[in-house]
Amino acid sequence: MNVRCRGIYTTALTRRFLDADHDVVAASDPIRERFDADFGADPHDVTIETTDDRQGVGVTGDPDAVAGVVDNLDLTRDTFVWPAPAARDAVFDARVTETLGSGAVCDLGDATGFLPFGNVDAHVEVGDDVRVQVTDPAPPWADRRPVLDGAIRVRAGPATLVRGDSGITVDTYDDEAGRELAGMTDLLGIEPPDGWGLVWAAAATEADMGSLETALDRAVDRAERLEATLDSTVDPPRRLAAPAATTWVWFGREARFALDADRRAVTTTMPGHHRVKAASDEASRAVDLVEALGTAGGDDDFPFEAVTDVFGPVAGDSVRLDHGKPDGRRIVLGRAEVVDRDPDGTLTLRREMTAGGTYDALGVSREAGDVAITKVREGRWWYPTVYRDADGERKGTYVNVCTPVECFPDAVRYVDLHVDVVKGPAGEVRRVDDDELDDAVDAGLVSEDLAEKARTVASSLEGAL
């Protein structure tokens, strides 16, 4: 199948796809320089794009093709894969449930979406029924909803058909190239369905006639199939059509280092390349400079101390505790102040707790003046939090078992693996939530290999406490 890839993981993933006999198309100039391969301009079956927060990738395209590509991305036991309930280009009959300053929240059935007021012609208010299409899906760990549009489009590589439009448009600043492409389109002998306009992407100006014909033919076929479903009455909430599938892949720390190895087989790659690039845009540019200068280093040790000295977090910084769940959700446990960093790379985090309720599994009341001291170390499969009252007396210790911790400049991130170990105020040690881990395995959210690692870590912690 044809795969188009963009973002910080592209070199490593390109190597994986070529090894799996997939065709990588529309490759960027750096990729063309790094590989001795023929990168065509044919329309892609699947596109892979790094998420905005650089934590993973979104895979969108033909449903069968997406499933095949994802098999090449399930790298390690701390890689998680989640199909999107609201895939890119999916069409829904939705009901407006809330209006905000810039748009409306819509019930899609299995998900909610956000419809900017500028994306729909008519005025909408709570209770209205609207037909919408997903233009920008959102990963499950993101703090946003999929973006919706009232216009219906069909995409096939560089060709997009827009329902309700007419004629041919070329999305390029090169007017001459645009006019030439519009003229060439007539020679293809393929007419869009009535009531659909054609928009060519800028990349189409460099494609050959065969690629243009394939793209337009696919777009027309998809538009005709979709058109057959659009005459029905709007009946929310329901998914009316899903011409493409979107799957989200979240990479853990082990996965990022596995991708380093793939990239290193192609070009100069510093230890921790993808781990650093996932931290911030500034850190990503620094990696590019280090590797361009040929100072990437020849050992396998990730320079955690040097990276955190430059980009953080360091003492005095504030970080989020991003507590991921195996179903893809992200729960922010709050912000913590970095109060210390030990020579081994352990960060000491301090949070002031609010009163109300009890601490999970400890059965101890949460009171005003309580403080939580958490110690996290890059790459460790667990971290402890000690709760103390206003007088400094220990109220209990909670040890969270998770995927290897990553200490980014703005957040400490991991995926919780359910099973935990607690030590109560009287010193009693208990292991909790094994049943939740078992349920996650049965549901296919956690692999048996990962679950066994979590159980082993929990057993070791029981003995240590």
C-alpha cells in the first residue's frame, strides 16, 4: 500500500514501511536524501502525521490499509493503539448540546465534536440537528474535541471534491502551474459528480498524469458512494458514513528508543533522539543541530541530565502530572513544583492538596494543609507519593505502577497500569487494583506482556516496602 508520512518519527517509520514492502509516497526532501529508494507521487492509501504534542501519530486512510500499517507501528509493550470513534472525514448527523463563544458542542453518538460557527452557514443553537463532517480528529489524550465542518468533502491524495461547489480550483500560489493543471484535468476524461467541485492540492502540480487520474478516479468513486447516503433525513445522533478510518498510536519511552534504533540504521541519530524531540519544538531543533554538527555521540546512554539542564524541568519549575489511562484518556493530577533533582535523575515534586474526600486506597481523609511529595525518575516503571499533614506527619504512601516515566519540560507523562502498592499510616502494605489490570487485559487495552511486567514490578515493591 502507499503510505505518506510526516513529523518527527518519519525517518524511523519510513525504514519500517520499506522493510515491510509498503510504498512510501510524497516523501520530503530529507527523506529522499537519506534513503536509496524510489519514492513515487502516487495517491496515498494511508497518511501518518505526528500529533501536535509529539507523543504519537495519527493514522488515517482506507480502513483495511490503516489496520495493516498500524501493525508496523505497534513497536513495544508501551505502545498503545486506539481507533478513533470520530475519524477524519466521517459524516455524522449531530445534535447541538451546548454553545460556546466560538462554536457549538455536538453529540455524535459515541463521541462529541466541536463545530466552529464559521464552519456552518446557518445559525445553530442548542437542540438543533446538523449534518457535519470531521475535519480534524483529536487523540483521546488531548484536551480538545474533534473539529467539525458543515461542508462535505471527499479526499483522495491531492484531489478533493467539495459538495455544493463547482469547477476546478488549484490550491497553489503558482498561477501558471495552476492554470496548466486545470487544463490537464480536462484531458483526464473524468467528471466529478453533479454538484461537486474539484480542488487540487499544490502537490498535484508536480504529479504525472497517471497519478492525477488515479486520485481523481478514487475521489469520484468515493463521492458517488457518499452521495447515496446524503439524501436521507438528518436523524441524530448517528454516524452516517466513514469513508476513512483514523487510529491513534501513542509511543511510550521504550517505543521512542526503538524508533531511535530504526533511524540510526539510516542516518546519524543521538541517543534519545525521539525522546528529546517529543519534549518541545525548541528541544527538537537542538537535536537537529547536534546531529548536523556530527556531535551526536556514539554510546547508547540518553543524556538526561544535560537535556533537563537546558530544557527542564529543573528546581523551581512547575510541571503537570499527566496520568494516562490504557483506554487513551489523560487525567491531569494537578501541577507540582520541582523542588529538587538528585544526581541519579530523580525529580522531587511537591503539591499542596485541597481538603475533601480521601486518598485512594489509603482510606485517609484529605485535609487542608496536606502536602504530597512525589519522586519520579526517567525510565522507571513506578513512582511513589508520600502524603503528609500540616505538621509533617506521614499519612500514607501510594506507589503507582506505570509505563516508563518520561520527564518532559512541561509534564511528567506515563500510562497507569492499574495495579498499585500502598503503605498505610500504621505501616501496613497492601497491593491494590489487580482486578482492574486483569479487566484491562481482557478488554484488549493492555497486552499480557505489559501486564506481566506490571505484576512483577508490583511484587517487587511489596517486598521493598
